[in-house]
Amino acid sequence: MIIMPSNKERSKRSRSWSRRTIRSNFRNGIRRLRLRNMPLRYQLMLLFLLFAIVPSVGLGLLVNWTVERVVERQVEGHTMQLIGKVNEALNSKMENLQNMTYLIAFDPDIDAFMHEKTPSDDDAGIATMKNKNTNAETEQNRLYGIKQTLQGFTTLYPEIAGIVLVNASGDYISNEMYPRAEQSLIQENWYQKASANPGIFMVLGQPKERNLTTHVRYKDDEIVSVARSITDEASGRVRGVIMIDLKLRSVSQAARNVTLGKSGYVMVTDAEGQSVYKPEHPLIEHIPTDWFPSGESGTFTAETEGEALLFMYQSSTFTGWRTVGVFPARESITEVRQIQFYVVSFVFVVCLFGLSASSWFSRSIAQPIFRLMSYMRRAETGNLSAGRWSDRADEIGMLGDSFNRMLAQIRQLISLNELRERQKRDAEMRSLQEHIKPHFLYNTLDTIHWMARKEGADDVSGMVGALSRLFRIGLSKGQDYIPLHSELEHITSYLQIQQTRYRDRLQYTLNIPEELRDLFVLKLLLQPLVENAIYHGIKGRRGPGHIRMEAKTEHGRLLLIVEDDGAGMSTERLAEMEHLLKAPLESLEASSPGMTGKSYGMLNVQARLRLSFGEGYGIMLESREGEGTCVTIIHPLIRELPPAKQLDKGERQESE
């Protein structure tokens, strides 16, 4: 019985197959969209467009950024100049008021009024006697003269709203100002502030709830008060205070005519952030003190009521006020909009031109490359015949010519490779044959050694035996590392041969601990150094000489020391040798025939140590002329060789 799938199952399978198909097509589409999977023509078009658009966009961004910075600096510099001029004008007005307080204080009648004695200066009885003895007419004349003086200042400076003089007794003199209530003026806040800073000119700002008013009835926000205390030169005590009310319009005149942009303005605030002057419709009513950065001048941006405002300020050390420029931040970028339009237009034109040029360039470059691809596919099949190219003289034509030359060289190299393979096999055969010669040499020396012993020639037998061991250990079947005891056997054989020549003139001592004899070292390290010690040390002195060889470990390294008591080296020769040992390979390549005989062996040892173990290992040289030379080989501790450098058992036994 055949069970047919239901419509629901068929629909489910169909949807599943559709989803898989969509995913597969999407992945294939993404793969084709990758730059490396596109045809070369399209890649070149994209690259040409990229090289045209990216510099243009980068140039536009750079110009936009530069213009914004330049405009910002110009606006900031211009605004700061205007703010500075307003600040200077306000400081000038306050300096005039300060000078006015000095002129008022220098008046003799005012000075006498300020220095009238009070009950606190003398006892009450003396004060009573004074009041009784005062000439009423003289006092009235003096009072009239003081008021005339004050009236002269207010007439000369119409921006002054009023001047009041208050002495330490609470008495006051003023043409325009009088107390609101019967209360001593020395209890006023402004009087206390001025008294607390003797002789210092103070800008008090706009008054608040003070017990003074004027005949004109100026409001508190229409005047600005300044004050300075008068002190006794002898005792330094405060004798009274001069206070001047300045009309606010004189302050506003300095800032009213300054405009920043279209809607910006200049306002003046005191040290607490309260507005001393602001226009009728300000963008912000009050600037919090914590908005201002530290410093006497600066710039900051803040947002208020959804609009970003730019603030530039400059503080006055004389008045303590801040002159602040306020204007919308958007007004500083109006000039930039037009430049941005030109930049966008430039980028559009460049992109349009780049699209046309990239299509033509990509087609002219890709077509011969496609032809080259066809020739390469033909070469892959083994057909190395040259292809036909047009007479193009550009890089594409040169590439075609190079491809043809490459095919010719490949054919030549195939023939050459076949020849070299034959030569390599012949060289390997000759190398195998050459290995027989060294073994034949020291086997022949062994035969001579035993024949000499049989004939009773013990000196010849010993010398030939030492020479045989010398050759055998020196060859070591091509190994670069040998045990230390084999190296010692090698140098002992060498010294035995030398003793046969020099006899009693040459003595040597070996001081090698047993635990170090199984360490591995580079072969033929000691023989060149001992040879130098004999030919350039022992041979150059009178009488017998002695060579001492020692091995020890220090700081995880093996030290092999060869020391002689021969002729030694001069300071110049020692410095020359140390210089050569710093770069042994270069010294060997540049060595002269005269130098080779004296230092070739030592440079050879130094070069092999540096090449094998690095800059931290090598030869350390000490010598004194007439006393001898000490050569120390710094060698790593090698207890076991890596598999690639190990001696097999037969080789080790043979070396032993």
C-alpha cells in the first residue's frame, strides 16, 4: 500500500526547500559581490572610482574642518577684542571714580570732617566740652564748603548719581543722598565691607535693601555703588567711608553699542554671576557661576531653552566683573554653508568624470590581461610556445614580452635542471669515494705506529700515535660537537707532538673536573688557542714555559681557560685583537696575509662560537706584555645533544 503525503506536508517541504534555495542564492550573491571574486574590469572600475571619490571627500572634509576652525578663531579673536575694549572702558570709569575718592579725601575740610573725634576716641566728658566750645558759624561754613566740593564733582561728572561721606561717628554729608530711616549708617553692609578693607577701593555693585536713597529716587537696578574707606595715616584706623553711586547708563553705554553677529550682545556680571548690565531681551537671564571655566578669560558653550549658545568672557581684576559675549552657536557657521555647497558640487563633478574615465581605463587594461590569462592556461597544459601580442609599448605590452621570455627561460631551466640532476648524482658518488681517504690516512698512521713499537722506536711510535688520534678526533665522522674528554684527548695528543719538538721548554697542566668531562663542546676549540700560546707566547720568552688549561662553570655557562706565561701582548696589540674579535667574520674576510698567521685560529674559534650560540658567547682576552696571556672561552652547558647532532654509539666509542 502506497501512502501519499498530505497537502500540508507537501506545502511544508516546499517552503523548506524554498528557504534553503534563498539562503544558497544569497550566499552565492554575497560571494560574487566580494571584490576579489569580481571580474578584473569591475575591480578596476571600483578602484578608479575609489581613488577619485576618497581624495575628493577627504579634501572636502579637510576644507570644511579648516574653514570651521579658521572662522571659529576669527570670530573668537574679534569677539575677544570687543569684549576687551568694553572691559577697558569699564575699568577706565572705575579708575576715574577711584581717583575721585582720592581727590575728595585730600580736601582739608573733608579731612577734618573725617577726623572728628568720637566718644570712642576720648571719654564722654571731653566730647561734651568739645560740643560746647565748637563755633557754630565755622562749622556751617565748613559744611557748606564740603557740599560745594561734592557738587563740583557731580557737576563735572554727570554720570554720578550721588556721593555720601560718612565718618566713624555716623555723621554723614551728601547733596543728593539721605537715610530712609533714623539708623546709623555705620551699621550698613556697604560701610562694613569698606571698613573691613582699609584704604581699598571696592566695587560694591548694585545696592540691595540699604538705608540710603536719593532725591531723584533711583531704583537699585539703575545704579552701581563704589566705596573706599579713609584711614588715619598714623594709627591706620578707619575714620570714615566715601561712597559714590554711578548711574547704570554709563556702564551700559560701553556695552550697548557692541553687537555680536545678528543677535549676539555683551552683558556684564559681577563675581557672583548677578547681572550688572544686560539688554532688554537677553537670550539668557542669568549665567550660573559654575558655567565659567577657571581663568580670567575663556570660551564655553551651553544649551538653554533648546538652543546652543556660545559664551566668551573676560574678567577684570580691578572691578571683579565679567564682561560676557553671548550669541547663538549657529550664527558662527553661516559662512561655512556656502563653502560646503561648493565642496559637494566639486565631489559630484569628480565622481561623474571618474565613472566615465574608469569605464574606459578598465576596458583598455583588462582586455590584454584576459588574453594573457588564455596564454597562461595554455602553458598549464604543457604548451610552452610563445604567444602573439600586439605592438603595445606600455606595461601590458611589456608584460606580454616578459611572459614570452619567461616561457623561453622555463624551457631552458627544464633542460638545465635535467643536467644538474645528472651532475648531482655524479657529485654524490665522488663524495662517497672521498670519505674513504681520511679513514685510510689514520689507519695507515696506526699501522706505522705499531711498526715503530715493534722496532722499538718509542718516540716515533708515540708521536705517530698522537698524530693518528689527532686526525681521528679532528674528523669525528663529520660531527660538529664532541664530548669534552675527547677535546681534551685531542689537545693532549697535539701537546705530545709539540713536546717532542720543544722538549723541556714546554710544560702543560690540565685541571678539568670529572663532572665536566661528559659535557659536549664544539670540536677543535682548544687546539688553535694552544697553538697561539706556543708560537706567540712560549716561543717568544727565554727559558721553559707553562700552559695551564682549566674548565669550570659560572652563571650557567662553561668556561674553558687557556693561560700561558709567555711573552704576552702590548696594549696596542691587545686593543687590536679585541676589535677584531667583535666582528670575527668581517675580520676574517678582510684579513691581510700578515695578520692571518697571528690571529686566524682565534678568529675562527670566535666566529664558530658566535654562529653557533649567539653574541653572548665567545672569547674573552686578557694579556700583559712580558707576563703572559689568558684566553677564556665562554661556552653554553650542553649535557645532551639534540637528535640531529647526536653521535651514535660506535662513533662515540671511536672518539673515546
